Amino acid sequence: MVSARFFTPGLIAPLLRIDKPAPLPPYCPERKTGDSNRMCDEFIHQGLTHDPTVSRRTFGLGAAAAAVALHAPAATAQAKVVETDVNVPMASGVSDSALFYPEGKGSWPAVLVWTDILGLRPVFREMGQRLAAQGYVVLVPNPFYRNAKAPVVDGTFDFSKPEDRAKVMPMAAALTADASIGDARSYVAFLDAQPQTDKKKKMGVQGYCMGGPLTFRTAATAPNRVGAAATFHGGGLVTDKPDSPHLLISKMKAEVLCAVADNDDKRDSAAKDTLKAAFTAAHLTATVEVYDGCNHGWTVRGSQVYNEAGAERAWAELLALYKRNLT
């Protein structure tokens, strides 16, 4: 552990706003239907992504000083949150990660958060803080720990620029199904080893964009621990490959929420039906919902397509899912 910081939800400055120009066309080189190994538009935010709190120099301290966009009416009854930088032992090294939990004595259900393709950065620390304030022990790891320490990108990131894409696409491509399954086991074990974790309660897992498949793999890898799983604009959940994430549904025991982006559904409308059929065959409770008017990346503040109303609705559905299954 490197450092610990304390937060009072509702008293933290909101994230800076930026203007939203018209979305740029998604970039997708040599796109092949169902190819989950190509980091195409299903894994990225469209166009420009800007997180004004990100820089290597201020990554840790900046997260403590500002940037949590909690809405006051929902935050008034929330607990203070402790944030701790942790190094999680992995089979392939050490994962620099962020751990959050309510201040004070007690134990709480655990949640693992898989980030999008831009990795661990202040906006995902903010999510960790906000979720922990609801009474959870939250781990947000750096999924690219094999390649670099977080943050793997600084400031503004534009997917229309080849030089920006080149910073993350190779790292994402290297996070194979086998690698992510091994990582999931290590993160689950780490959470269960924390004194703040209530191991009598089921665990939650959630993922964004490329974190969607990682969420499915976690729920299938630790079915006796994971009681709730959620994906938000998850990319590549259904492919034509033998390691397609949707084929793991039969191994899960969790209730699942799949919040689907409107433009993702328009590109592949059959995917949601495949997911629904797989959940039905596995006799799992699941919600697969297309969020009308919300495009890929809509839940992540700083994305060019961030949709606050849609993001808050998705957040409310997430909290309801966890309340039903983890508490």
C-alpha cells in the first residue's frame, strides 16, 4: 500500500465540463464480424475523450483533491470513503490498483470494476469512490499492468488519431481471454483477503467497453463468489469465436445487467437476442436493455458521447442490482 486518502461524498468539486462537438466516425481497421481480438469501435469511445484531471504528476493527488461528480441529493446520506493505492500480486507481475471502502469499522460486500480501454484514471477512481460510499469494498485495477503503470494515457485522447490509438490498442490486444481469466482470479482473491470485505456476502463485478468481456469472464471464473455482474456498452460480448464471452453464461450464477449502447445495437442488433437466449438457457435472471439515444461510451464522464441522464439511469440500475444480490 502506498497511500490512503479520505473523501466526503457530496463535498467534492465536480469534474470540469467540456464542449461536445459532433461525434467523429468510429475507427475500425479491417473490421471482421465477431473478431473479439481486433480493438475496433465496439471497444472505444467515439472521437475525442478528455479527462481534465489526468496527468502522471497529479494522478494520485488530483484524485484526492477534486473530480468526483456526485450529485448532492444522492450523496448526503453516503459514508466517507477511504482510498488506498495497492499493488495486487499477479501471476504476471504486480497490478497497480485503487482500493476504496467506507471509513470506520465494519465489513462490506466487494466489487471489482473493469475499466474501458483507456484504463485506470481519475474518472474511474471517481466511480470507485462513489460506489464505495454506498457501502462496498471496491477494487479498480490497472488492466494494462503488464505494459505500464496507470494512467496509460495523459489528458486528451483522440481515437481518430493513429498516434493516440497506438498507445492503447497493442495493450488491449495483449489482454487475451486466458490472461484476463488469470487476472480475474487474482483480483477476486485480493478482495477476499481484505479485512474490510464481508466474505459472507456475494461479490459484484462491472465492466465498461472492453471491460464487458472481462466481467463475463470474472463471473464465470468465480461463480460461487460473484452474485451480480453488469456491463455498460460492453464490446465483443457476442462473437463467432470459440472463446466468445457469451458462451460463458452457462457457467455463471449471477444476476446480470447488460446496458447496451444505441449505436452498438444498430450495428449488431442480433447480439442482444443472442445474450437473452443464452441467459434464458442458463436459467439466469438477466436484463439486456438498449439505452435509446446513448452511444458507446455514454456512462464515462469525459467521453465525447457522455450522456448524464443515461449515465445516471444506468448507475441507478447498477445500485439496484447490487442491493438485490449483495446486501
